[in-house]
Amino acid sequence: MKEAYKYITLCVAAVLCVASCIYPFTPEEVPQEIGLLVMEGEINAGIESSFTASESFSLLAENVKAKSLELSDIYVESESGKKYTSYRTQKTEDYKFEGDSKLSYIVDTRALDREERHKLVFSCKGKKYETVWLEFVETPVIDSITYRVADDKSKLDVLVHATGISDSLRYFKWEYREDWEFHAVYQQQYILVNNVPEKLPPGVPENYYCWNKAFSSDINLLSTTGLSENRVKDHLITSIGCTNKRLMDLYSIEVYQKGISEEAYKYWDTMLKNNEGTGGIFAPQPNELRGNIYCIDDPEEMVLGYIISCAVEKMRVYIKAQDHRIYRDPEDCTPFQWFPNPDKGEFEPSPTWGVYVYDEETGDLFYVEDRCLTCLRHGTKDKPDFWPTKHE
Amino acid sequence: MKKILSILLLTLSVHMSGQKISFYKSPLDSVVMKMEEYFSGKIFFVPDTASTDRFTIRTDDESKFVLQALDLLKNQGYSVTMKDGNMFILKGVGISTSLPVQYFQKSMPTVYGSEDYLGALSDDAKVANFANKVYEIGREENCKGGKLFLSGKVQNVSNGEPLVGVSVYSADGKSFTQTDEFGQYKLQLPSGANKVIASGFSLNDVELDVRLYETGNLDIIMKEKVYSLNSAVVSAESSNNRKSNKMGVELVRIGRIKHVPTVLGEADVLKVLVTLPGVKSVGEASGGFNVRGGATDQNLILFNDGTIYNPTHLFGLFSAFNPDVVTDVELFKSSIPAEYGGRLSSVLEIRGREGNEKKVAGSLGVGLLTAKGHIEGPFTKKGKTKFILGARTTYSDWMLGLLPKNSGYNQGTANFYDANASISHKFNNNNSIYAYGYYSKDKFSFSVDTTYSYYNINGSLKFRSNFSEKHSMVFSTGYDEYGYNVLDTHKDIEAYNLNFRIQQAFAKFKFKSVLGKHTLNYGLTGTYYYLTPGTMLPYNIPGLEASLVVPKILDQEMGAEAAAYISDTWDMTESISADIGVRYSAFANLRPFTYYGGPEFRVSAKFLLSDKVTLKAGYNSMRQYIHMLSNTTTMSPTDIWKLSDADIKPQTGWQAAMALYAMMFNNNVEFSLEGYYKSMDNYLDYKSGSVLIMNSNLVEDVIETRGRAYGAEVMLKKPLGKLNGWVSYTYSRTLLQDKQDAGSVFAVNGGEWYPAAYDKPHDVKFVGNFKFTHRYSISMNVDYSTGRPTTIPVGKYVYGGGYRLYYSDRNAYRIPDYFRMDLALNIEPSHNLKKLSHFSITMGVYNVTGRKNAYSIYYDTTSGEKVQGYMLTIFGAPIPYINLNVKF
């Protein structure tokens, strides 16, 4: 290679900024299709069934809430002609709805015949709707609910495990309700009375322990088709960050497991992808699937939602803070010492701040912000009936 | 046509300024360039970069410059010969202006005993590159008159590589041809004296006086224009559009490709296509491209005859071809020659280089993303057997970390590499054999538990033979493979390893016969397909529970495609000529046996309205038997390919087009206007909610659509001059319609026509280059287009405890318009050859204005709690780069 010559190409980036980024974006006015009927609920057996109707609303409108719709002539009908009618309505708190509550119609399906196919029939705004005939889908019991702490202790994953009943029932859906107890960062020990610290009576201060609750808002599905065993292992129900108040004291989760049909799985899977999986370079394009509810008076009308008929299996577990020890409080509650001479400009607490500690020997006062002494900013004093701990 | 010189005198131009001229230790080419300014004829010399000869000239009287320079040249052992008003400067022996002794002793004599460098190019054929030298082909006494053929090879002077797509034509414009993929041409000329011109973009025109007495051979060597080395002009041959019968053919040489500003300065043979009118892509990180409204799978991408199914690296940011081993790319977007088939909208031919036939040479390069190298050269001194080897790899992981978190890539890793090898052997002037090999592989992961990889393998063998002056043949055969793999380990019992693979073997016989006014191309091709559409196997993660995934192997697909074609290039009159071709393609899916077949017509005609104005019209019909199924906007590495079967019919389509070409402003500017209408049938789109991977019943998840596309492309091109480049405007539409569910509420967009994802009606493209001096030039790219269609929600609702989005019609909205401007400053190496190393520097900025162009816009509801719109931009800021090339 005597005659060989070589090129050396040196590519140097003077300033390299591959500035690919994601920006919040609001498209110009896009015509909105509002007022589409959204129907939600399931035909259960052994328990009551609950159905809720609402309307689709504008994507662009902020601070607009969903509107519960009034239904009439709502009933569940079996193929053999047996009718299960609605016998009461129920208002449930839900801040996503107007008036912070939604209206549900309860149908007494406690005696539903699991062997038969059923359909939901109802009327809304003068039009009659019904679902296709629905096969009842059995649900296996939940074997266990466990949790797993991430290696870096940044989060805790709640996992569900179940064993399928038969080989044909391979599609699952989960929902859950969470309740948790937590406390304020500090217990207030003193109170200033005429600028003199006065020790509070012993015992837990009123606003030290609080409770809160939440319902699942995600769509959680699994298919075990393709697996040699119809088994659910380590399926993630929810993931809780280490700074979440849920992990401060005691956390409880009740998981609802439902067996669903293949069509229902496909419908919700598409809904899930449309909502959380679009926009990436290789992301599938969003597309809308029709559900299984039709308007009899206008078969072309798009009705959102999918009604299933299934059994619900549930299980509740408690997770104690002392068992995982990953909680880190996100609030900055550093106590400040109050210097008696504020004129020197050293430090003057806001009048709203509370006394945390009073050092009786030196007479030093330590203050923390009010928010560090109360739990009411993150919850309420409404302790669930079933709650196992007592703090009085 | 350039100056016509007949004066045998050395004439000096008169300059009024009395300028001083000084050269200090300058190489020959610098001196010659200056001499040309004072000399009315042409000056020919041998550019030899290895020469260490240096010249120092200082004169206060520029009128004496040429004479001083000539003295100096003679003193340093150069001979200067004047002939027909032109000057020939050669080291050592001068040019002989009379024929060598025994010239007529052989019927096909070799000329040029004295010019060693020319002799090296071709040992057994006439080689020509000197204007105003008379080349006599055959013996005068044997001349029978009538039409005769002149054929030969057009080669690059610097390394002997064949030049493809060079126009070779008679000065009167009556005969025209272009060099084929081997650089071969065959021109029919009247016997006797002819002026033959060879011109290729960025090449110096060669004008030859040929006395044709018998059909014979004349090889032509051409050199690149000294000043245009730096130009960023991407363009087809300027004269091709006017003179060839075909429409919508774009040829881009690698020299141009390397000078187009790109992201991070990585030369890219595919991205350059998007700067051409009629070619679009959905976004900056998209692998595929769309030609005149065609889908990405409707482009046949051939690399040395092998079909490339996934031509990209790194999610589509880069193309999978090492620019060091590519000679040119040619895109057929309208008139597709009958020899090609199997895809609906275009054919892209990427031709690899054959290698330097004079000496072993190579390159090494280190870039921001890639390291690459190549070596090429002859095995023997005569250069009959040549090889070229190239390889490229990346270390691009660091770049992924810079990608936005939500893009899903910033935790990923990515690696790719590609390798090329080719060997060619020339038995004699009429018989050559070529062997090619190509391998490319990508491996990447978006997160720690899912790894994707894909690869292309191609190997081919080609034999070319000229049976006689009038008949030639090319036979090629080869094997292509494309496959991908997904390894998912996110959960022990669900871990799997998924594979997809296409294998194909092909054989092609191509014949060419020239019969009077007719040039016939005919042949046979056959392809055997073997698809492994999906193999999903359990993957056991060590230390964890064994995977429960049930092994699933989708049925293999086998198919055979065969085609026979014939086409005739017919010069009916001096001003009317036509290409008329028919191709019959047949396809059989072998499992279960299903047969499809049909004729395809390829017709195009040219009418010379005047010297400067050409009108063309054409009609093409195409059939496609292999389909890509995708539900993503861009071509993704997990897209499925599927053969036509009993349920999935072949795609068919036709395009009718008209074009007008005109030379304006003293032939400096070429104007072109092309319009087309295209119809497609049985193009497959995905059904809402479809799952395409590992789907054993795909027909349920796809819809057959019909499509139509139409558009007009206007372009003004100035290929030469200080300011060169072009500007184009395209108006085009591409619409699809769900024909399968027509009339049903399930039909996509209610069965109405809807825009395809790459329907971008308006686009304006500008590519320009301005030379300040011989060393400095700037290049600029401007690209504007309407935003692509996308599907965005038209409402929200509460469901399952969270907000959900409601989508309506597919592709009903558009992302914001796209605009980008790139600038590059090119500094060519100094002409001082005494320096040990030579630097050439390209500095550039991609997206100068820093416009945040949307790649996609989308909404996210993050667990149903909050609805937020987002815009993803890939390169949303000016991206500067410097490429420093060191040659030593």
C-alpha cells in the first residue's frame, strides 16, 4: 500500500446543541364534537350494577367539567326476556363533574343469571339506546397483592397476582380505591399566649392525623393470551413515589379485578393508546373505535364507552410505612429560631406561624410554618369506617 | 456549446488595469487557472496532486504573464503544444499532432503512445478527452456510409471510475444517449465527420471531432469542474431533461451529496432526495420518503441490484449507505423503465463505486456520530480487477441522552454499522463481472428492557457482455435479506424474543439491441420470496422464573414473481422520439397457491418544439405484490411486510404526466414544469385498533384503499456560474379512500376521501451555492412545506375515572408548517502542494433560524388526570457543525 493516501476527516462540533424538545402546544381552534353520549358501567351479578351517563365536551375549554346526564327507562334485559330495572339513583363525589358529583343509576342485578346473555337498555334525551347482547364473563379471585420497592427507593409498586379460571378467560381489567392515613410534619407543642409560650395539653393535636382517598383514573388491562399458563404475575396496579403522602403512615388499597371479553380488551386498549401513547417517533397513530352501545333511533350516532357483563373480585391490603421506610417528606419545614430582637432585622416570624418547640432552659422559640403543623391541606379528618388504627 | 476555436495563434487578451501577478511556489493548476484568464483558447494539463513541481512567477506587467509562465514551464521539463488554438501542457513528451506510425494497422487501434496517464485508463480502447483533436474510427476506405455506432465508456479522469448518466450527443442534437450504470454509451451517428459532446453535471464538457468510418469504440474521460467541486447544487443532468425521452428522472452524484448541509454534517444519500421536487418525507426523523404521493413501501430501493427494505440507521435520522462507497443515486419518479417493477411509485438506484483502477487508495473519517473508512484499488497493475471495501460504525449513544424525555428515547442506546465490499473484473472491453456485498445492522433500545435490532444483507453477482456492436447483455443474480428482532425482558414470565425476516433471491437478464432507429431493451426477471412473518419465542431471564410465552410461529409465506419486458426507444423523427415499453408481471403466492398477473405499460414521448423547448408526455402503470403494513406515521423498524395472497390483492396504479422543459437566459437557466395524475388501488391502510405484529389474520386488521395523487412541479435551475442552484415549487395532493367498508359506519372517515399522512400540498425548496473565490463558497438550503396531516382529538370526556380524548376523522388536522434554512461555508484546500497536509473545512448550521418545527403534535392525559397538548420537535434549534477534512 505504498501509494495509499489517507483522508482523515475530523468532525468537530463547535457548539453542539441537539435541541429536540417537547413543548406544550395548543392548536388553533379545531371544531369540537361536543355532546356525544358517554356511557359507563357494567352489568354485574351478585351485586348491584351502576351506570353513569355524561357528555363529551370541548378539549380546549379549560375549567369546564363533565355533565352528568339524566337517563330514563334504564334496565338490564336477559335474552329470555327477564328485566332488571333501575331502582334508585346515587350521587357520588367526583370533581371532574359539574357540581363535583356524578349521578349513577343503580340496577338491582343481585340475582342476575350468569348463564344468560344480557343487554342494557336506556333512554337519554328522548332517544333510545341499547347495547349488544353481552356474555357474562367470570373473574378469577385475586391470589395476592404485594408491593415492591424500587432499587433506588424512589417508588413503591403495588402488584397483583392471580390465576386464571379457564383457558378461555384471558383478558383482565383492574380498578382500585386507595385510602391512606398521614400526619402533619410536626406536632405543635406550644402556643403563644400574649407572646408567652404556653404548653399545649398532652395528646395528639387535632390536625395532626388525616385521611384521604382516591379512585383509579387509569385504564389497566392485561391479556395472558400467548402465555402457556393463564396466570397474572407481578402486574402493576399503581406506582407510588417516595414523596407521596400515601406512604407516610398507613396506606390501603382495594383492588377490583374483572374478567373481560376480547372485544372489550381491544376497545380499551385502543382508548389507552390514544390517550397515553401518541406523539413519539414510532408511536401508532390514534384512532377511534366504536363501542358496543347503539342508538336505536339513529344507528349512525357515535356513543362512547363500552358496557361489559362480569363478576368483580376484590381484595384489600395495607402497607405500613415502617415496613418499607422509603417515605421522604417533600415539604420544607425547617424550624426557625425566633430572635427576641426583631428590630435588629434578624428574624421575625409571620403571625400565622406556629410555635413548634420552646426550649425552656434557654427560652429560645422555634417556629415552623402553619402548613407544617396541619394535615388538612392534604386530606380530611374523615376516617374510613374500616380503618384499623386509632389515634386517640 | 462553448466557444468554437479555429485560430492557430496564441492570442492574449488585453487587460487595461496593468495588474501585478505573483505566484510563490504554487502548483501547476493554480498557474494554469490564471493563464486561462489571459488566453482565449482552452488550456489542457494533467492535474496531478502528487506532483511536487512548484512555480514562482512575479510580473508587474500582466500581459507578459503567460509568456513568462510558459518559459518557466519549459524550464521545468514541461512541453507546451499548441493545437487548434488550444494549449496542451504536458510533463515530458509533448503531444503529437500527427497520427502515430502504424496507426492504421489494426482495425481498432490504440492511440496516444505518449500520454501515459491516458493509457493507464484503458489499455485496449481509444480514449478521448481532447477537444479539437480528430478521432478517426475505422478506416476511411471501409466506410460504407449510412448510420454507424460509436460506443465506449465514460470515465472519471482521476480514478478511472465509470461515470453514470452522462449525456453523449451529437452537436446537431439529432442523436442522444446517456451512459448506463457501467458508464457505457452507444450513439448512432451518420458516417463521416461528427461533433460529439459529452456533458454531465459538474463535469467539464468534452467536445470531440469524430470521423466515423466504421462502427467502433471510443472511451471518453471527463474531469470534474475545478470550480464546482464545492457546489452544493443537487441536480440532475441539466441536458437530460431536455434530451432524454424520460420524465422525472433525478441523478445525484456523491460529490453533490457530500456538500449539502445536513444534521451534524453527516453526508446522506437519502436526505438529499428530499431536496428534490416531488419527494417528501413526514418529518426529520423519518426513514422513508414519499414520491409523488406514493407510500414509503412503494419505492423500490436498489443498492447494486439488491433490494433494501429498511434504508435507514438510527430511527431514520441517517441513511444506511456509507457515502464513501457510493457513486451516485438515481431516482425515477415518473417514467420508470420497463426493466424495473414490483413497486408502485418510484425506483431509487443507489450505485456503489467500482474502486480506483489506478492505485490503492483509501480514507479514514471520524465524525460526531460515526467512524468510517474505506480502501479501494486494483489488484493488478493494469487495473483489470478492482476492489472496494468500506465500513462505518457509530458511537451515537450520547446523542440519545439529549433527546427529550417524552420522546421515549433518552434512556435508550443505539448502535449501527454497515459494511460494503465489491470486486469487479474486466475480462476485456466487452466482458466484465462484478460481485457486491452489503451488510447493515442497527440495534437500539428505548428503555432498559426492550431491545430492537434490524439488519439488511445483500449479495449479488453481475456479468456484463457486449455480444456485438449492436447487442449487449447484463445478467445479475443475488440474495437479499431483511429482518428484525425485538427482545422484551420487562417481565420474567412475559419475556420474549420476536423475529421477522424477508429473504429473496433474484435473477435478471437484461438485453439491449440497437436496430436502426430503435433501441430495444428486453429481458426477464425472477424473484423468489420467503417471508418469516413472525416467530415469537419465550426468553428466559437468568435467575428469574422461566418465561411462559407460548412459542408462536406464523406460517411462512412463499411467493415467486416473474416478469418479462420489452421496451423500444424509437427516434421517429428528428424532433419526436418515444420510449414504448410493456412489462408483464406475474406473481404466485405458493402457500396456498394464488396467482396474479397483468401487463404494465411504460410509455413516454418527447417532442422538440424548438432548440430550447421540449414537451414530454408519459403514462406508466405498475403492479406491486409485496406490501408494508404500518400504523405509525413514519417507517418503523417493526413494520410488517406481506405478500399478496388470496385476501390481499396486489396494489396497482398508474401515472400520467406531462412536462415542459425550456432553456432561458442564454441557456443559463433551465425551466421545467411537470404535472402528473396518479391513481392507486388496493393500497393497504390499517384499521382502527389494529395490531399488526404477530397477527396471523392480518386481513382483518387492514383496509384496502384507493388513492389518488396529483400535482405540479415547477423548477428554475441554474446549474452553472458563480451563483448556481435551483428553486422549485410543488403543489401536490394525495388522498385515500376506504373502499372496503364503503358505506359502513366503520369506514375510515366515513368512507370519504382523506389525506394521506404525507399529503403536504405546498412546498418550496431552494438550494443555492455562491462562490466568492476559488476557495470560499457558501451554500444554502431552504425548505418550506405545508404541515403534514395528523389526527388530533376533537373533544374529551370522563371515563373510568379519568379524562379521555375523542378522536374523529383520520388526518383531519395539520401540524404547523415546516420551514428550515441551512447554511454552510466551504473552504477548499490551498493550492500549495508543498504543505504536508491539506485541510478543507465545511462549517455549517442546520436550521439557522432555529425554528421549532413540529414533528408531531399530540395530546396526553397522563393517567387520565390532566389533558395537555404537546409538540415534539426533533431539531428545534440551530445546529452548528464543522467538518475538517485532512488529506495527506
